[in-house]
Amino acid sequence: MHRITTTAAKLLAGLVFALSCAAIAAHSLNYLSVQFNPNNPFHVSYASGGWPVPAHFYFAGVALLVAPVQLSQGLRRRWPALHRCVGWLYVGCVTVAGFAGVVLAFAAQGGWSTGASFLALALLWLYTTAMALIGVIGGDIAAHRRWMLRSVALTFAAVTLRIYLGLGLAVFALPFLQAYLIAAWACWPLNLIAVECYLRWSARPQRRGAIESAVGTDSAFARRSA
């Protein structure tokens, strides 16, 4: 019963993750096609932002869209070639969107107080993705998966940013810039903390199994020696 409940919870979490990624990806890919509103500060800043604006929106949207596919264990086991193709697509999109995000951070809404967070996010996004790529090229699949989880956690900041912003505005009735500042500084550190907790938790059974195996080997050796 416990195993069924755990499996159901994982499937539900995966479904929520995939649907939220798809929803925000669709919003990102469609955002620049909406009618220009001169009273919207985001529209005004994006209109004068140059190439980094569409580069960030479109490529980050695609990265967010394919992230759940890339994390799928079933896809990785059954169609490894497709997994590699999607992985290269993800890395390419993050590279373009990440460098565009670095440029956009210097003109973020709210000034440098929010821009500093977005700059750190963009740089860490590029770094974690590069480390995941280095891991798989070097044959260290375990390291590749750890770094890829961190990269996807930062990609998912596009979702959590909007969740925290919505909570700040609708639930706590904060002024927009204050809610935006809090959301900017909460959207990616909390995601990374969650991933690090998961990595430490998931490593515990492996460490315990290794210790038990070592103890069993030592015990068998001791019996043979006696």
C-alpha cells in the first residue's frame, strides 16, 4: 500500500510539474505577440530591449517546455537517442536564454535590487547547465544527473517567480514592486534548496547500502580468517 501511495504521489507531482512548465512556456512563447500596452512598464522596457528580449522569452520557453521530457526516466531508458537530442536542444536553449538574461538583468524592473537576483540566476543557470554537459561528455552520468536537476530547478524559476508574485499581490496585498522584489529573490534559491535536499535524501539509501555491504564483507572476511 505504501509503495502504491508513493508511486501515485510521484506521478501526481510529475504531472503538476509538467503542466506548470507547459503553461508558463506557452505564456512565454506568446507574450511578445500580445498587443502593446504603453501603460505596462514591462511592455515599454521590452520594446526597447533589443535582441535579448525575444531571445530570452523564446529560448527559455522552449527550455522550460522540454525540461520535463528531459527528466523522464522512461524516455531515458527506452529512447536514449531521443533523450540525447532533447538534451542538446535544452542546452542550446539555456545557453541563448541565459546570456540574454545576463543582459536583461541590468534593465530589470525595480532596478538593481531585482536585477542582481536575475543576474545571479542567469549566471548560475549557465554554470549548472555547463557542468551537466561536462559530466555527460566526461562519462560521469551521476554528476550529469545531479547538475541537470540543478539546472532544471533554475529553469523552473520562471514558474515559481509567477507563483510568488501572485501570492504577494493577491494574498498579502503587497505593492507590485515589493512583491516583485520578494519573488525575484525567492524564485530560484528555494528551488535549489529543494533540489539539494532531494539529492541528499536520495543518496542516503545508497550510502547505507554501501556501508552494509562493506560491513557484510568485513564480517565474512573475519569469519574466514577465524
